[in-house]
Amino acid sequence: MALSLERNAIRSALSAIRFRTEAFIDGQFVPAASGRTFATENPATGKTIARIAECDAADVDLAVKAARRAFDSGVWSKMRPADRKKVLLKFADLLEANAGEIALLDALEAGKPIADCVNIDMPDTIHCVRWHAELADKLYDNISPTGPENLALIVREPVGVVGAVIPWNFPAQMAAWKIAPALAAGNSVVLKPAEQTSLSALRMAELAAEAGLPGGVFNVVPGFGPTAGAAIGRHMDIDMVAFTGSTEVGRLFLKYSAESNLKRIILECGGKSPQIVFADAPDLDVVASNAVSSAFWNMGENCSCGSRLLVHQSIRAQLVDKIAALAKTWTVGDPLDPATRVGPMIEKPHMEKVLNYIAAGKAEGARAIMGGNRILQETGGYFVEVTIFDNVTNQMKIAREEIFGPVLCVIPFNSEQEAVAIANDTNYGLAASLYTRDLNTAHRVARAIRAGTVSVNCYSEGDITTPFGGYKESGFAGRDKSVWAHEQYTELKTIWLQLA
């Protein structure tokens, strides 16, 4: 359903939603083998939305067995790429037809502003599925340049059974980033959504089955990291795990791989992304708009969040004034209100973590020029004000650790060399932005920054055609989006033929 961003329409659509709360294994909804369930919560109210099947190792094993049977049978893995494309395009059509419902599910569970879910997340989710579907029958294998007595084929084959573990900040979109290329390449998938946000993934699995995806090819096992997540990481019959989440948990998946079958691990982890504004930045109003969006979009719960604003000392005061004025227009409130720009933190412990970082910033001498408090406590929700710190040094805790909340740190610099040094003085390397009129500076600095994506005179992660991933502790071994994402779900094989 299309969803009108009008309050009565939102209320009406919400009343019609039916929650899918069981695991999706081998083409059908089933309860957890243990019978246990857990509560999923609305972070805007602190109230329970529904109770979800709490999967553990037993359920993961059932899902993997179904995925392996499907893969080995060839019902999907050996299907003509053009036919896989047709099924995935129908899946995209069904996602589009039900986009309003899925947008509401993510707004409810993740506290995301409904306008963002409708206008950004769902269009990107649908486009991701369509793009990889179309790619399925457009990639060619190779022949190497041998002598006439041999023929050498270099072919790509699906990896097999792929485990995908995704975060709570972009539930539907992160699911698409993993499952679309994995399925298009011919794999079977076992997906574990974050325990805070299971509802949209379960609905997406139902729609995939309706589109014609064979049973066992796409399974969803909701549950907790130490049980369901670890079971995926350690399972001897999973060939690859694609993970997006914290660096801390990413390390665990490397350990799980080493302890089990040395399965391939693809990590997209945290970030502490710099935004560098040089004295010759082309338009400070545009810079301010991008800086605010980069820092506060999705409540700052974004791994590429531009949380460190590096500003040349000569324009610092002017730019900070513009940013503070613009930030005041970012309304914090009910995520189901179309006027809301900033929703709640995902859960109470995360809100407390963000508030502790804010307290640490103040204690270390940073100056909070706006925000810094919990608000709207009467709702029962986990709301934090948009917060801006000035007088920050890159050695402060708030400048070094990923806060994952609506907190922007302003750090001054005086030279290009100093700016690059500060930008790279981090354990992370996911994304960065820079602003300058000088093309030479733009090229030089973009190449000098150690990050997977660098945007110039804008804040951007690129589009579906560009790979997304990071350096250092932001992850390694693969990328989301683009042809590179598709190819990472395949194995490269050489077939060497001796000709008569």
C-alpha cells in the first residue's frame, strides 16, 4: 500500500497492520522450537508492540538444513539467471505494493521518522532489490588467454548458504543490502534481524515467498546475538556470513569463523566519520545543511554519521552559528508524526549510553552549545535532544568513540595537513566528507583520507552503483551495494580443459 503522510491516513494504516511474529523457515511461519518469545518495544512509548519467536541454535539449525536442501536441489541455485531475475523483480513489485506497511513497521520498532521510512528507506530498499535482480543475467564469465591446446574458463558460482546478520537502524534497507545480491547470485539465505527490529524482515520473507522464491531459499530467524547470532557464526554448514553492526560484535564473527569451518566473513562495522570544511568552502549555508543532515539524520544512529565536524578556524564561528540555527528546526518527537525529523533512541540502555557520552564531553571540557538532555519523558519514550559540542579536541572520548546518537563535535584546524591528520586519527574509516572550491585540494584530500567513501561538497554514501564499506575497524573483506556486493556472494572457479 502507498502511505499518505497525513496523520489520519497513518493512524488508519496502523490499525490495519497484522504483525508476523513467528520465524520464517522453509517457506512457512513457525514458532521457535523452544516455544519462547520475546517482547519487541516501541521506543517512542516504551510499550510492547508484540511478542516475537525467540530463535536459538535449534532454530538456526532447522533454517540452515532447509537452506542447504534448497541449495543442493538446484531449485534456485541452478535456476537460469533470467528466471531468478523474474522472481526477484516480482518480489520488488510486492515490496512496492506493501511499502507503506513496511515503512510503518520500521517506524514503530526502530523509532525512525515515518517521513524518512516512506521517502528514503523504502524507495532505496525496493531499488536495491530491482537493481540486483537486473544484474543477475548481465554478468559474464571469462576465458583466459591460453594456447590452442587448452581452454580455461573462469566462472563464478554461488557460495552456498549465506548467513546475514543485520542491525536495527535501517531494518528493511539493511535486509535488502544483504539478501538482494545474495539471492540474485543463487544462494540460500538465513537472515537474523536485530532483536529490536524483526517485524519488517518477517514481512519481507512472506512477500518473497509470495513472489515465487522456493521454500528454504530465504529464512528469517529472529532472536538474540549470543544465541541465534552466535549459532549462525559457528554453524558448520553456513558458507559465509555477511554482518553489519558494531565493531565489537564484528570481532566475534571472526572468532566464530576461526572456531568453526573458516566460513567467509564480510564485515561492515562502526564509524567516526569526519566532515572537513576548508576556509574556501563554496557556500556555508549548503555546508550547514549537509553537516546537520549528516550528524542528525536517523537520530545519528548511522554508521556513516558525520559526527566529527572539522572546521578551519577562520570560519568556525560563522559556520557553528549557522549549524546551530538550522539544528533547532530538526523537530524531536513522535516518529509517526510526519513533521518529526528526529525520533527516539532505539532502547533505554542505548539512550543512557548516549547521555553518558554527553556527560563525558562536558566533563572533558567541551562546550555544549545546544541540547544534551533527555526530553519528552512523559511519553515513556527514549528521546534525546539534538546536541552540538564546540571546543572539542580529537583526543576527547566524544571525538574518538562511536556515540550512535544525535551528537555533533566541532573540532578546529588551521592547515590542510592538520585536517587530514585529525581526520585519519581514528580507529575507524567508513566515510568522510570535505568542502572546498579548489579542485586540487579536493583530489588531494579525498585520496589522503583513509575511508571507504569520501564525498566532496556534499554528504553522501553514493548510490546503488557504488560500493559501501570501510577501512580499519569499520570492516573489511567486502562491500555492500554495487557489482562488488553481488560478486562477494560468489566463489571464483577455474576450469582447465585439455583439448584433443
